[in-house]
Amino acid sequence: MANERPPVVIAGAGPTGLMCAIALAAHEIPVVVCEAEASLAHDLRAGSYHPPTQEMMARYGITQRMHEHGLQVRHWQIRERRGALVAEFDLGLLADVTPYPYRLHLEQHRLTPIQLDILRGQSSAQVHFGHRVTGFEQKNGALKVQVESDGIPGTVEASWLIGADGGRSTIRKLLPVQFEGFTWPEQFLVASTPYDFSRHGFALNAYIADPVEWSALFKMPDAGPPGVWRVVFPCDSGVPDDALLAAQHVESRMQGFLARGDAYEVRHKVIYRVHQRVANEWRVGRVLLAGDAAHLNNPLGAFGLNSGIHDAVNLADKLARVWRGEGGEELLDLYVRQRRAATVEAVQAMSIRNKHLLEERDAKVQRERMQELVEIAGDPARARAHLLDSSMIAGLRRSEELQ
Ligand SMILES: Cc1cc2nc3c(=O)[nH]c(=O)nc-3n(C[C@H](O)[C@H](O)[C@H](O)COP(=O)(O)OP(=O)(O)OC[C@H]3O[C@@H](n4cnc5c(N)ncnc54)[C@H](O)[C@@H]3O)c2cc1C
């Protein structure tokens, strides 16, 4: 009997692990999620969902619930810090290829409770908080996963183990596989304020080019109107975190972004390091990687969390076919080929290009690039191609053609 087989164990209840569990449980595959922490993460992280990600999550009723609170962002902009608007893109141009011709903005910490709630309604799924995966052993096609809870070690038999345990993934380190790439020299400061930037002409998502102080702006719904605007700034990595997070420093960066008479009300602030890395193997036997455990990128373009969801759905669909005997394990290698191609050729390339575009120091090069964007935005065919790329549609299509 299919259900007598040991479950699929997933390390990590972030958006990737939960998505993978929901998609597997929808196929009635027994799945156990082990999350090291006592509860879901609640910090400031991603929160911008591209059209294909919304389509994928709609299959499981997630997108519909995200819309109850999320903001539909149809336009996004490229701006110059010392000047005005350079180009505005209208996702409405994609209305013939997606039912969601906009980015949906919703804090990551409002997505994961929706996912958890849906998962808890699925009879073949279990979620254990306070359960840290510490190791695994693969022998003769059998897999044993070591899990520690309250300091007490235990072992769980698993058919497959999915490492969705984030950028510092224990599973990736234990495989062990290389996490090739680099770390950007600067740190990123993210501060959020309820101050309404739209009155100055900013779209709910804007990227601001400047050789010294580029930035990015994302409006998030917060607990409800008026919502908050998140501003991302680069910071010198030689300065300690507490100095970067000091109220005076954050205020001076916000005033530098847009000077106003009054002080900004800053609701949240966080500092973090940013990497561009891709694991060189995503599957070793019965152990697979997905999400941040397999790849990391900078947030310019909002690809990280979206890619984790794309990995999760792709992997779950293929693993379900293997589980039901409809295909061999080579389907899992196809998962790796497709998702690794989308990561390397689209996500890594575009996120690095986006950062270089915003921070370009050569004034002549910057002027040429901005002029090119003006031309792209002014030509519907080129604007559409640009939107298909930046909305992750083109990269996904190309990767899914791989066999
Ligand atoms: C501080 C920070 C800020 C970010 N800001 C942005 C942003 O502004 N824009 C953007 O696009 N992206 C941002 N990201 C990236 C984005 O949040 C990630 O791409 C996304 O969270 C990936 O989801 P995930 O499920 O793969 O990994 P994670 O969300 O990291 O989830 C991994 C989960 O695994 C758990 N875990 C770890 N080790 C174990 C273990 N051994 N056993 C069991 N469980 C384990 C962790 O507790 C965690 O809950 C940010 C990330 C961080 C860390």
C-alpha cells in the first residue's frame, strides 16, 4: 500500500517548505514538516509575488486568501535619485498571458500563516515546530533523518528528505555540496514607514538609481491601511549593525531618500547581508534541496521567495509522479535541471544586472542605460518582452521546455 511507505520529510517551515508540503499533501502523499523554531518566522523579509507565483499558489487556494489583504501592484518604476521618473512599466500588458497581471504585495510573515492553515487542513500532512533536523543517513535506498526536539535526539524514517531549511541549510552542508557564488560587499538596510510616498509620484514598487545611494521601494499592506513603505538602502559592511540601525542613522538615510520637514515614523528596520549563490548539486540520492537552501540572490527584482515557491511546486509535482510509479527517479533530475536553469540563467543573471543598473558609477553609462529603459517603456512590444522577463514568465517557460 502506498501509504505504508515512510513519509517525505521536509526540513523547514518557511514559504518553500510549506509550499512543498501543501503540494505533496494535495497528492495524498504523507509528509512531515520539521521546523527548528518554535513558531513561524515573523521578521521583515520578502513580500512581492510575481504573476506565475500567484498562478501556482492559486491551485491550492493560497493566492485567493492572499488577496484578502494583499496590494495589487500593476505599475512599477525606475527612477533616478536626483531626477524624476525614468520609466514606468504596466503589468496590464500581460493580461492576455496571466490572470494576475500585477505583482501582489503581502509580507512574507502574512503568507506563511495562510500556508500553515491550509496545510493543517490536509490529512496526510503533519507539522512539528521545535524539531531541528540535525543529520541523515542514506543506505541501500533507505533514509533515516535525525531530528532533535527539546534537546532530545530522535530518528524518523523517510522516503525522501527535502532540505528547505534556508540559506544556512544544514542539509546542504551535510550532503555536502558547494554553495558557489559570492557575497556582496555592502549590507542592506530595510526600513519601513507609513509615510505616503505616492503623493510624490512613487509607484507602489520603485527602483531608484544612484551611484552612491541607490534604493528600492515596496509598499506593503501591514496590518491594514495606510500600510507601510519599505525602503532598501546599501550600507557599508564595515559599520556595526547597531550603528546602522541607530534611529539617527536610519532617519538620515530616509531624509536622504526624500527630504521632508518632519521626522519619519520608522515602524521596522533590519540589516542583512546579501549573497548570490547556487548549490552545485540539488539532489544526492533521496535528499533534495529547494528554496534558499539551494540558491540566494539580492532582493532587486523580488525573485528569492518567488523562486522558492517555483522550486516547491515543480519538485512536488515530479515527486508525486515518482511516488505513484508514473515515472522513474530521473524525474527528480529533471526538477534539478529545470529549476537550476531558471535560477542561474534568469534569477541570478537578472538580479545581478538589476543591482549593477541601479548602482552604476559611470555617469555616461548610466545615462545610456536610463535612455534605453525610456525607449523600452515607450515601445509596447519591447515593454512586453521586458515585463515577461522581469515577471519571471520568460525564464520559467524556457526552463520548463528542458527535458
Ligand atoms: C533577513 C532577511 C531579509 C530578507 N529580505 C528580503 C527582501 O526584502 N526581499 C526578498 O525578495 N527576499 C528577502 N529575503 C529572502 C527571502 O526571505 C527568502 O528568499 C525566503 O524566505 C526563502 O524561503 P525559504 O522557505 O526557502 O527559506 P526560509 O524562509 O529561510 O525558511 C527556512 C526555514 O527552515 C528553518 N530551519 C533552518 N534550519 C533548520 C533545520 N536544521 N531543521 C529544521 N528547520 C530548519 C528555519 O527556521 C526557517 O523557518 C530576506 C531574507 C532574510 C533572511
